[in-house]
Amino acid sequence: MDAAFEVIVVGLGAMGSAATYHLAKRGARVLGIDMFRPGHDRGSSHGEHRMIRKSSFQLDGYVPLADRSFALWHALEAEAGQHLLHRTGEIWLVHEEGNPDYRAGIETSLTRGFRVVLGEAELAERFPGVRLGDGMIALYEADAGFLRCEAGIVSHVEQARQRGATIHLDEEVVAWSTDGAGVRVETRQGSYGADHLILTAGPWSEEHLRDLRLPMQVERRVNGFFRPSRPELWSVERGALDFLLDVPEGSFYGMPAVGDIGVKIGLSAGERTTARTIRRTIDDAEIALLRDVLDRYLPGASGPESRRMTCMCTYTVDGNFIIDRHPAHDQVSIACGFSGRGYKFAPVVGEILADLALLGATAHEIGFLSARRFAQSAVA
């Protein structure tokens, strides 16, 4: 094939924008394509912020990736002149009786020093806006916070462009193919050749990877934003922190108010959907549940509603990411199935994908993220 580019990246969300940036930074001729514009609200990486922490809920293989991500986020902040990473600390309330599977993860976090247990007296003194229910424990992680998610994507794209990347926006990819020597990508506007293809299409990944039959499922998420009734307890400027709630009502996540952005809370569960059929309307009952949870465990966080939004999370059957070369096409790399917790890893995933495209391998330990772990996957 005629290869005008060394690498084409399909999808410029969290992972694709970072991959395009790292490729351009290394001097590669790279084309990044997205069907929307950076910072859009149609995918998985919008809604003002995403959480970041050093600890992991699952395999320890994520910990070194998180360490590297912190360093890369700071480097991007310096290059882009943007404040992207806000360290607030994080409180995690766990109802142990209802979450027996969390015990191993909790013990690992405590042993490795990521988190500490706060008793009721210490919790009340340090974080007076947090309430423990019966049978619950509170864990605190100091080295945690949130990232400005849309700004992170825009920064990666703009820095990539400044380093020579070609960026095509509002352009939908409809097909891709290989011929053993290279790849070709077909869009509604044109056709492009390259030596290597990176597919980072988020909830659209299934459309581009049907031949693999990867066990992934897209879920709809609902988030509510509330102006805190007690900003002295629930604003970043007053020392408020991120929160995770694994409570009888369900599993929730959220961030404190910052600037004009209210307290954000989301439910870590939702109806199954696809990228093209997601229900964008939000029922008042869904927002009422979020408010009730805030009132019960984080009093003062729930004032007037300021915004409601949906997003999508793409879950693998085992909850671990997929980052690999395509099993049937060595010229194609894939990154998908980030299972609701991938955004913080975006810079290191971009670095890994640049390694795979340009070097054929990476020094990062990603064997546990291989697509080949799914025995039922099929390749054409």
C-alpha cells in the first residue's frame, strides 16, 4: 500500500489523543481521526473530571502504570500550560457486610500503604462532611484526586498538532483493512494508507473489532451535579476530597465542587447499551437517588441541581483493560474495554501504543491486558 503516514489513530478520546501525542513527540508521521471534536460529550471522557489514584482495585500490574501516568500528566501540564491534575485525597466508604469481595483489595491497599483506615472520631475531625453508616469503614488515600478530562484530551490533541500530527475531525471511519504490508482506513470523506493502525474507539470499538468477538459490554452511566449547601465542607478550595461509596444503595463515585462546578456524583451501574443507542434522557428518579445518597453519607454536598449528564463505560468480562496487537493483524494495535477506570491511565496507554506501533513491543508490563486471554475470541 501507499503509506502517506507511519501510523493512523482511529478515535481521539482519552487513549487515542494520548497515543497521537506520543507518536508525534517521537517524530512519527501520524494521522489522528475522530468522528467528533475533542472535548465532545458523546463518549466516555467528558463531564469535567475523572478520578486518579495510585492504588488499584485489581491486579498489582496497574500500580506501576498509575505511577507512570502521574509523571506523564505532570509533564503534559508543563508543556500545555494547563492545570490538569488536582490532588485532593480520596475517602472510600465501604459497607463490609455487603461487599465481602473487597476484603482482599482493602488489605492489599493497607499493607502497601496506599490507604489508611480512619476511625469515626478521626473522620469527624478531618472530614466533618462525611458520615459513616452502620457496618461501614472509611479508608483514606492521600495521593489521589481528579483530572480535568476534556482539557486533558484537548491538550494531548493540541500538543500533537504542534509536533506535526495531522488531525481530522468530524470524520467517521467506516472500514479498515490490511494487506500484509500496511493498512488502509476508509472514512466517509476519504481513504488513507499507513504502516500501522491504532484503534482506540471507546464504546465504538466493537464496531471495529467484530472479528475478535471480545467479551465487552457498554453501559450507560448517569451523573448529577449539585451546588453544595455547605461549600465550606464540599468545595476543593476548602479542602474537600473525592469520594467512593460502596454502600447498601449501590456503588457511587464523585468529586467535590470546584469553581463553578458543583459536587459531582455518579452511580457505578447502568443499563446495557451501545454507542449508537444510548438513552440520553435522564429520569428525575435517577437524580433523586444520587441526591439521597449524598444527603445520607455526605451531608451538605447536595444543594440545588446544576447539571445532569450521561456517559458510557465499556466493561470487559473480567474488568481488566485490553491493550495488545491485533491477534490476526500485526500492523494493528488495539486499546479498549477500560471498564470505567481507564482515563487516569491515558498518558501511559498512549506511550504503550506508540511503542507497539513504532517498536513492535513495549517495556511496560502489559501481558495481563492481552486480548489473547479470552479463549472465546475468534479471529478471521
